[in-house]
Amino acid sequence: MSIAQKKTQVKKVVLAYSGGLDTSAIIPWLKENYDNCEIVAFCADVGQDPEELVGLTEKALASGASECHIVDLKEALVEDYIYPTIATGAVYEGTYLLGTSMARPIIAKAQVEVARKVGADALAHGCTGKGNDQVRFEGCFAALAPDLKVIAPWREWTMQSREDLLAYLAERQIKTTASATKIYSRDANAWHISTEGGELESPWNEPSKAVWTWTVDPEEAPDAAEYVTVDVKDCRVVAVNGEQLSPYAALVKLNDIAAAHGVGRVDITENRLVGMKSRGCYETPGGTVMMTALRAVEELVLDKTSRAWREQIAAQMAHLVYDGRWFTPLCNSLLAASEALAQDVNGEVVIKLYKGQATAVKKRSPNSLYSEAFATFGEDDVYDQKHAEGFIRLYSLASRIRAINSNK
């Protein structure tokens, strides 16, 4: 079937809509290039700046959409996607806390649900052909709605640049707040904000102050440290400073506290799934505190082999989430393994926030395997050090046999 034939078959499209430059242009472009099909705009509220949602419905309708659905996913994002992921310990390439990646599955799932609700026969997104998000969205669509057509305008239209899109909208007298002078590409949700573009396109450039929008410059952060207490149950944060909070409320509170101390800044040149490298600056203040708290309790609770297994789960989960494979049997398996370990990860952690750092300085757990009676350097009556000799002889037996053989 030719592209032209496919276009005549599309009657109603649900577009992942943000109101930004790309998706503002996509609505009229779809109507012009897909035989005047009906466009339903869908926007996920995942904790981005509330100002981004103000007037969004009116803007979508003015651009040519027939309706606009704004779906509140904030609590579900944190409880059902972020908390399970951070329980595994997943961190991509050592530093990236997967803020954009974790949000994509729930957004794609909600988009499919809207499509089913309105009887759409196609889904559309504004992801470029260079990035990871096209794979994440379409991987989810394939798992959840393989019968729906997928339209990716950046892989079809002839427009190449921001200037092209601005000219396209100007010709059609469609208003946009975007401009050629807005040099950064940003993506925000409750967990983090990412910034790309501008001076960041050269890895030899230090990020300017304009890059960072959530967090205080660590050099300008308070000279006095702040201590925050985090309660953990089943490897989930359940309270902050003694206050029981929902997952989303806990994250919001920790974001406010940690951002004031410049916590959570990362500048990384990462490997995209599509093969190229890209540079991004990420701010994840509350998430950094949460990860610090969870790992601190694990240090007390998990034995050596369990912790090693959790680290293997983390490594696989990081790539799985980054690569957009949430709705897969492998994801279910990794999450199940993580949940088995999480059952004993309960405790309380005091974290010191100072000049960009979040450090666990106190930790305790009812399930702690740490015993001062055994670990003390002082006199004890619970550990017979003579027993270590036999352990060492057996532990090093293979090395001893190898050495004997080499001397024959």
C-alpha cells in the first residue's frame, strides 16, 4: 500500500499534543495531508509547569483540532512507573535517572485509551527521527494497540528546522509562543526537567546559568546544610520529615527542599538508542534524594548476593526503560524480582543536603543485617576469630591447587 493510499484511510487521529511548536504545526499539517481527517488533541499532565496547560484546549481547537483531552497522570506516574523503577536501582549510564524515559509508557498508554474512547484509527506524535522518544512511543503503541496506524510527521514532511515550522504557522495565521530565539529544548515532568540544544550542542561548552531552571546554583546555595528525614517501606518513600505523603506529594516536597540546595544536577553525553550521542542537562532534585534514601536502607538490609542481584536488575532495567520496552515480559520479570527484594527494604534515613550534594548520614531499619556486636573492633563474645582460618583455606582452595599444579 502506498503512502497516499494510507493517508486516505485515516479518518480520526489522536495526537500527543503539548502546544509547543512541533505539535502546533502537526495539527494543520495532518488535516492538509491526510484528506482533512479529524484531529483529537491529547495532553498528559505529568507534573510539568501548570502554566503549560493554561489555555491549551483553546489553542488546540484554534489550530484545527476537534477536541482536546487533558488527562491527569501525576499520581499514577510516580506510583506505578517511577517508584517501581527506582526500586530496581535503575540509572542509565551511571548518572541519568531516566526522567523522560519513565514518563513515556504512561503517556503512550493514556493516548491509546483516548483513541479507543473517541474511536480513532490512528495515533500521531511529534518525535523527531533522530531521538529516542519515537521508539518509546511506537514500542508502546505496538504492544498496546497494534491495530492503530502510527503517523510520525517528522519522518514524512519536508520541513527541516524551527524556522521552517514558524514560517508554516505564520502562513496559516496560527499563533504560537515559540520563536527562533528560544534555543533550548526542554521536557519536564514531576521527576525532572531536561534541557538540550543551544550551547550544549558542543561538549566543550560549560552550561550557562540559563540552562538550569529548577535548581539553585550549588555555589550560591545556603552555607548551612539542611537535614531531611525520609521513611522507606517496601523500597518506596512513604514519609518526609515525619509526614505521611502520597508518592506524588512526597516527590513534590522533596523537589522543593532539595532544589534550594542545588541537588540533582547532571550534565551527561549519553548514547541514544538510535546510535548517535547527545548531550543533556538534567535536574532531578527530589529524585536524587529518594534514590539516596533507598540505597542507604538497602545497604543495611540486603546481603551480599542479594545486593549483587539487585545491581544486575538495575543494569538491565536502566536499558529497558531507556529503550522503551516497558510493556514487555522482560519488564514484568525484572519488576517481580525487584519486588521480592523490596519486601525487607524498610527503614528511616536522614539525608544531609549541602551545596549540590545529598548524603545519607543516618540510617536504620528493623530488618538491618548490620550488628555492632559482630562488627565491633573492640572486645566481643559473639565471633570467634579462629574460625576465619578454616574459611580462608576453603575460600582460597582453588588458588592453592592451581599454584601446586604450576610448580610440578
